[in-house]
Amino acid sequence: MGLLTAREDLASLRESVREAHDPTRTSVSICAGTGCRACGALEIAEAFHRVLEEEGLDGKVPVRTTGCHGFCERGPLVVIYPDRVFYPSVQPKMVERIVRETVVGGAVAEDLLFRDPVSGEAFTHEHEVPFYTKQMRVVFGKNGYVDPTSIRDYVLHGGYQGLERALFTMTPTEVIEELRRSGLRGRGGAGFPTSEKWRICRAQEGDRKFLICNADEGDPGAFMDRSLLEGNPHSVIEGMLIGAYATGAREGYVYVRNEYPLAVVALRQAMEQARMMGLLGENILGTGLGFELRVNRGGGAFVCGEETALLASIEGRTGEPRPPPPNPAASGLWGHPTLVNNVETWANVAVIFERGADWYSGIGTEGSKGTKVFSLVGHINNTGLVEVPMGITLREILFDIGGGVPGGKRFKAVQTGGPSGGTIIVDPTIEARAAGRDGVPSARSLIDLPVDFESLTEVGSMMGSGGMIVMDEDTCMVDVARYFLEFLREESCGKCVPCREGIRNMLRILERICAGEGRPEDIELLQELGEVCMEASLCALGGTAPNPVLSTIRYFRDEYEAHIKDRKCPAHVCTALIQFSILAEKCTGCGACAKVCPSECITGELKSPHSIESAKCAKCGSCLDVCRHGAVVKE
């Protein structure tokens, strides 16, 4: 692996790795992202090496540990190439069978295949599994093929092809125009046109400019950026090199959360490989382009996902935002022009210049081009990372990819855009259910809503960085709003009064409602506080913090009214508003509930109906958990 000093050297490297690669050769790919590692992926890799050695195949059948494959619910994942035979939830004890039956024998271990939890149908190949069939893995797809520790693997699968095209066939102005034609919008939250940021930064005078990769991913349940850095760090480096050429920047930082140690290791290793090959440093590929990249580890403050707070943190100051103007692209890090994009945006840049703007703009909708990676979590059968074309409907994501709600329960809502996003109805039966209640207006389910920037904003939610939290019928929407406000109160930097006091006071009202102490005027007060917070806050944290409250009031106002007027929690979640009782006609007097009750509030003779003394009940639910006769009820 020598130094690449010219375009011909990169072409020679690409040719050599292609010649050394036999696409028909049997190989093993093991997901070794953070989730699968936690479930024993590295032990599985060791088991493969051991069994292959016993079979005399060690070194003949490559075993590749890759980044996250996405299907986190069924990890650790193993794929046998070239046929892409897919084995989920693999344990070390299964490895011998997989090697002997599939790697050596060419057959399939039928009982180890993925089976649909509803239909029971088995699927042999990765691309046939319902979780993957409707995905379009443009940015995330290489994770399953590329060993993140190998730059040769990345080059084999098209890596640095986009950089070569930009450097040797385009001027910087043409690079920005190509990006404009692609329609790429920032994947970090606001969806600002990426080319416009680049154009502003390029237009600034001065001999010092910076590029920043924002990997401060702080949304609960979100891990898209982490998985991209862990599994394909060279895609981010390549995107930033193209950005450096287009804007004239010579220095860059990847600002990554300290809680992402595996991502930091993978990124630093990739940077060192790129540096050794001459793809970072001075006179890259003989073009005169110079660019150096560093890693900056953040302390995990959610507010540092905001550009100006992030820049303050890199400078060594407290991570607090500042109001524009100037925009960071004009005056950012240490007062110099600074271009900030998030991990997924930079990875998209590499793909766009590899395949072309026309190809990329053919994906998605008129205003939202390309694909988006979402973390699909919560009350859903198939949790994990999904990459889908913009414009796909929520129904397709939740039912076709997500596989529905566990336990046969009903979808209720989806929170998109992280803690500052909105919660919208996705229950297909909500219209009939709501219309049947006196005084409650009919509400429309948004299960068929297209997922793109404009559609989500119109219904009071947002794309955000890509978190998607699914909730079933047993979720209390008032409690959900309280939970997200509690998170945002802790993460607010407190610099501006509207955010600091607005969030705090909205949270106090929500806590009072959940405690059964709500007042009739509370709903209107929450709306008023939310509007002030959105209009007057200094940065996007405060500007979007009311979204969970306002959206749940908009779509689930009846639940707020039930908490306030009826002193009841329809979902039976808010402890102060529920009570347990025992149905005498169903109670057999077995005494199981009394044995586990920590409050000793259950009385009754053996083989006779029992009862609960409400005043002493701690409402822990232990009695409900142990009753096998359906006698204990929660109301």
C-alpha cells in the first residue's frame, strides 16, 4: 500500500484490488457494530476462524467483521457470500453448523433462517427479508460489504471514485453546481440546501477556512451517525475532501460524542490510512489540494448539535449558541469561514459524486431528494436502522419494514425528529374511535403520510436527524410530552430566558397534569408558552422544544382533557391517576398477589376473593403481573 501521488496511482490501486477480489468466492460477513458486539459478534468471529481452521479453510474463506447491517433487533447477523444467505441472532454454538452446511456443503440450515414473526415464512437470502426489501441503501449499504479497517475494501466498492471525478473533471464552482443539481439538503435537522452553504463558504475571502463534520448525535434512540462512522468512515472523509476542494478549506474537524468510542477508533484508523496513502495532507493526488483532518471529542451535550454551540466547544468555550448573523459559513471557528454538515450529509456527498447528480436527484420527491436513514425504535417488531427513499409512506416503514407492533397491539403514534420533533397519529382506527366520543372532534390518522421534509413540517413534526420512535396503544401521550420536555430541560444550556424558563414552566404544568392536579386553563397555557418559546429562543433547541407538547395537544387533546377533567389516564400510565382492584368473581383466592405486594395492602382468606386497600396501595403493579386469572384490573 504505497503513497498515491497522481490520478494514475489511484486508478492502479483500484485495478489491483479488483483483480485480487473474486466475487464468486465464498466469504463470511459478520455485523460488528456496537449492538451486535454487545451480543457477542466478536466471539462469533473467533468461532468462525476456529471452525474454518478445523476444516482446513482458514485463510481460504475470508471472515469479514463489518459495521452495522441495520437489523439490530435480530443481531448478531451473519451473511454468507456470494449468495447472501442470511442468518440472524447467531450464537457461537451455531457456527459449526453454518460452516459445515453452508460454507462447506453449499446447503442452508433451514431452522436458523429468519422467519417472519406473523406468517412464519422463512427467508434464505438477505435481500428477501421483509426488513430490507423496501429499503434503498444508498449511503448505508456499503456497511455490509466493507471492513471499516480496510481502505482497500472501501476502494473496491467504489471508494474515492467521487473524489477523483471532482478533482480531475470539475472546477470548484462546477462541484458546487453538481451538488445543487442533486438537490441534497442537510440531514442534520433543518434540511437547508447543502450547496448553498458551500457556495457561501467558498465566496468568503481569507486564507483559512474550516470544514466540520457534526457527529454530536444526541437524540434518544438515534444512532445513524454512529453506525456510519463505525462501519464506513472513509465515506465521510471522502465527502469532506470534496468539500475542501469546492470551498478552499484546508483544515477540518470531526466533532464526535465521547460516548462513541468505537466510532472514534474506526475514524482515526481510517484517517491514518488515508494519510499514509496521501489522501490527507499536502498535494493530494498531485493536484495541489491540501487538507488535514482532526477528531474532537465532545462531552455529550445535546445543545452542541447546534452549529454555533459546537464551534464554541471546539474553541474550548462553554457550548452555548450565538444568534446570527454572521452565519458560520461566513464567520465560524475562530472567526474564519466554517462549513458544518453532519455525518450523513458528508456521506451523501461521496455517493453523489460517485454516481452523479442526475442519478441522485431521480430518487425522492420534488423538494426532498435522495434517501434518509432512520433509527426505527420503540414499540415495533423490527427495530434498527433503515434507509428509505424520500417520499415513502409511514405505513410502508411501520408495517412493511418495521413488521408491525409486538403482541398484536395497535399503532398509536410516531415521534419523528428526536426530542424536539412532533408526535403524530398513525393509528388507522383513530378516526372512528375519536368520532365516537361526545365532544371530541374526529382526528385523521397520518399512517399514509409521505416521509419528506415538507410533509412532516406541515403536520407539526420534523425530519430532524432521523429518529423515529414508535408508540403503541398503551402509551400515554401526556407522559410522552413530559418525558421529552424533561430531557430538553436538562440539555438546555440556559443562556436565553425563553428556552430556559419556557421549557421549565411547560414541564411543571405537564408534571402537574400527570399527577392529577391539572387545571382547565393548562392546555391553553401550554400552547401560549410553547409559541413564545418557539418565537423568542436563541437557537433551534428552544425553537423546536415545544413541538412534543404542541403536537400531542393537536392530535391527542382528548387525553389531556381526560387527565384534567376526569382525573384519569386513558393509557393507565400516570401512576397518580390509576388504581388497582380485584374482581371478586374471577379471584380464586390463590394469594399470589398478596405474597408479592410490597405495601401489604391486599387482604383476604385463602381460597376466598381478595381485595385491595386503595389508600395503602403503592400502585407498583406487582399484583397485576402475577395474577393468572385476570382478577386484578387497572383502571
